[in-house]
Amino acid sequence: MDHLSLSKQFNSVAYDLVNNSTTIGLNIPSLKDEEILRRIVFSRFYYSLYHKCLAHDSDLSSRTGPGIHAIMLDKIKNSNDRKLYQVFNKTLNLRIWADYKFDKSPHSLNVNLNTLKSDVWSIVNRKNISC
């Protein structure tokens, strides 16, 4: 699987989780917990954007290690694509909370999932992006 395919797959999973959260919660008891569902959605949306950027930037895709996230954020910030930077930075911060924080962050729990879903979807479906 390549970066672009992975980006679209991660986005589809998160998109479906947001759209079908009630049904999923009924069928998968562990996903009834809103916080757990959000943690999964935030992580998948972030990695959807992350792999989208890797698919469009050969310099980034050749790098490895944890520092790539900060390098990617800087490149996006310098690309002057305001919407991409705003959404990427937001999902990065939400993903950090989702994967590493143990608090019930009011900010994270109040994020409008439908707005986030729409923002990420619009970027993942762009033909090209500048990272």
C-alpha cells in the first residue's frame, strides 16, 4: 500500500466512525465510550493527513523518526496553505491528546466531529497539496 492509499483508508475509517457512531456503539460496546471513539477518530484523521503529505513530498517520505511530525508541520506552515496548516495543526494536537494524554480534555471532547470530518475530507480529496 502506498501513502496516498493509506491516507484515503485512514480517512474512510474515521469518516465512517463519525457517521455511524451510534450504530457502531451498539455493535462494538467498547466504542460506546465517546472519549475512546474520539481518540480513535482524531488519530486516524491526523494520520490520514500525514500520509497525504508524505504522498506529495518526496523529501518528507524519505525521512524517518519522530522528528518528521515537526518538520512536516513547519513545511506546511511555510507553504502558505492556510487551511492545510490549520487542519493539520489541529489534528496533530488532537492526535497527541488522543495517543498520550490521560485527561478528559474539554477542548478535545467539544470538537465538532462533523466539521473536522469535512475539513480533513476536503484536504485528502485534493488532487495535490504543498507540504
